[in-house]
Amino acid sequence: MMMKYKSTRGSSVTMDAAGAVIQGIAEDNGLYVPERVPRIPFDIEEMKGKAYRDFAFEIIRLFFTDYTDDEINECVCGAYDGKFEKSEIVPLMQAGDAFFLELFHGKTAAFKDMALSILPYFLTAAMKKKKEDKKICILTATSGDTGKAALEGFADVSGTEVMVFYPNQGVSEVQERQMVTQEGGNTHVFAVNGNFDDAQTGVKKIFKDSGFADKLAGMGYRLSSANSINIGRLVPQVVYYVYGYAKLVDKGIVRNGEKINIAVPTGNFGNILAAYYAKEAGLPVNKLICASNENKVLTDFINTGKYDTNREFYTTNSPSMDILVSSNLERLLYHLSGESAAETSALMASLENSKAYEVGIAIKEGLKSFYGGFADVAQTNETIGTVYKENGYLMDTHTAVAYKVYEDYRKTTGDQTVTLIASTASAYKFADSVAASIGLGKETDGFAYVKALSEKTGTKVPKALEGLEHKEIRHTGVLDIGEMAAAVEKALAKRLETC
């Protein structure tokens, strides 16, 4: 049965998967959601010993029914290959009584590789299927990791240009260097004076501007996105939760059918929304633990039903969660409201106009399947140090937030359910914070911390970060928010001259 995608805001225009991947965002500025969440098509026991690629093939084909099996297989095999440092792609690691699903062994050492390694394959296949005659311009705001993963995934991919906007002085030194040294003639990187929410708002404004879209069309381009607002980003993330559960069963940690909890460090809400979809697809999940840093707008929302961004914004050492407007939450609101596009649209209008909203009874009831908690910087650092001292396990700042909130959940509720923790980045991407947390002294810069951390712990620096400090800086643009659209137009015009 063909799967169609519809807008959270009620547009009558539906898309197949290929159309939704190309479009990125719906014509009414809503987000595409599947008309139904398909059920996992296999019993977990049937997949015993299967590779990650096998899980990816089976799950993705449920959502992307307009792609042939051959096309999906080509996408999966192209994405999940030797570019990952671990042969199993996603290792399951135990430290004490916690189980970490390590999602960071790809080319950029962050979980975004799991989806952004395959999105370019989805997009190029979709362009062929739709006989798309325009180049696709990927616009992405990043809080640190999406940007590099998008750049790496789309670098020199025919028929595409990729533009990344990141908050100036709002990412780690290593994250910034990964982006500004990116090679590829079709890659464009800009620092934005502001925080991630400012950059994301700027990108959304560009998408909403029909006049700008017409201008780009005249130049031979159309816009799309590599953020998790693109359904082609979100669906691959469902896979690793199913795979993680299967690994728990394989190892005898849980019985097949036994429920688990899933804890996710959360910023833009895409990663935990994928876990929600996995649960809706039949994965035995008890509680979804949503972990935030001091920017705890999601914690407060889950606990009260009130979403309020009228608050202080904090710059922390877990920058991918330094977000107050979590775009993917719109999809959850739509589902929990009984798929009411009118209610979802009204909530989004309230967010835009007054920076806040409060949901009704149905959504509040649905939020009971979530637990919201947060950890501040001091707690994050203490957690990193304690887990390393007691278990010899090194985690990054975001994963530490998830672990701390998981511990708080267990103490608060007494729930001893086995919990899968999404480990979202290599500790080396935030080496300064991690090094200080385990008792190392001060170093001159982020790269000296990388070296010191490796020497102290005996762990290997990811290939993605080796020698990064010596690479040529290729992107130096710094913009104010109001200059973003002009920068896009100028960069594309320049590409037309040189191509």
C-alpha cells in the first residue's frame, strides 16, 4: 500500500516519499508526516544476527513505498559502508547498569551521520524519479553537528548545493573547524550573529518567502532542507532504535517483547521523535525520557503542557541542545491532538506571535508517555567524571545530560526498566569539557585537549577529527540574520558563473 505524506497544518496536497524528500517542508509551512505509522514487519527474533543494513532496508521500505526495493537497497548500501569506523555501524555498550547506543562512529563523529549519510541517496533517487530539472539547494541551520554531517553527505553530489548556517561562537571549537574546513565546490558555510534559534528562524523565513523561491527558480534552483524537518532525515533515525532493541534481545539483556525505556538528549526534538515513531510502529517501549540542558523548555512543556520561549537563553557545553524552538515538536503535537491540523496550526501561530502556547487535554494525556528532565553544566561535568571513574566509559556532554536525567528518572520513579541511552557524539568533539570533567589540566585550545584526552584515556581519536587543526579554512563568511537570503542568492549566482 502506497504511503502518502501530509502536512501538519492541513494542506490538501499530499506527497509520496520522493516528493516529500525533495520539498523538505510543506507548501503551507507545515511538516510532512506519514498518513499512518506502519508496523514493524518482522519479529525481533527473526533478525537475530542481522546487520544494521538489513534493519535499515526493512524499516525504510515501510515508509518509502514509492522507492523500489532496488533503490532502497542502493541507498542503504551506499550509506552504511566503510565510512563508519565500527563494522557493526552502531555498537551497544554497557557501562555499569546503563546501555549506550553509540551513534557517532560515522564520518563526522556525531549521530547525524546515521541519517545524513543516506539522505543524499534518497534525494538523488527522488530527483531521477520526479525528473527534476532544477538543482536542489539544501538550506540548513545547525546547532553544531547537523551542519558538518550535511556538508559531508552532500559534498560534490551532482545537482545539489548545500548551505549551512551556524551560530557564531555558539558551537565547540572542534565543531566549527569541521565545518569551515569542509571541501567540495558545492558547499557553503556561514556563521550567523545570533544563537541557533536565530539561524533556524532565518532559514524558515527563507523557505516561507515565495518571491525568493520564484527568484531562485529563475536561476534554476529549488530549496530543500537537511534538518530533521525533512522526512528523509527522520525516517532513518527510526531504524537504530529498532536495531538497539534487537541488540538488547540478542545479548539476553531483555526478553523479546519486554518493554524498555529510551533516553535521548534532545534539542530540536527529531531524535526522540524517531523513538516515538519506533514505539508507534510496535517497538516495546515503556517511557521516552527527554533530556535537556539549562535550555529546558521541553522539560517544562512535558511537565506542564505549556511551551514558553519567553525565557533566558543559555550557552552551554552541550551546544546541540542550546535551542528554545524545537521544530519537530510540531509533528508530535499533530499526532497527539488526534491529527488535528487546525489545532496544530493554531499552536504554531501562537508560538510565532507570542512565543508561547498551552496544549489541550488530549495532548497533555499523550505527553504522559514522556518524562522530561534536565541537567545543568555542573551536573553534566560531574556525570562525565563519575561515569569515567567508576566504569572507565568516556561520554560526551550531550550523552552525559541524557545519563544524568536517566538517573534522576530512576530515583524519582523507582522504575528499574532497562534503558537504552542514545549516545549522540564522540567525547572528542567536546574535548575541553570532557577533559576538565575527568581531571585534566588546562590546554591551549580544543585540539590540545583532544590530544591530552587521548593520551590520558588510551582511547582513539576518531578519524573525522585527526589532524583537523591543520586543515585549510575554506569558509569565513559571518552574517547578520537579515543578510542570510542575500548570501544564498549571491553564492548560487557565483556558482552559476563558475559551473
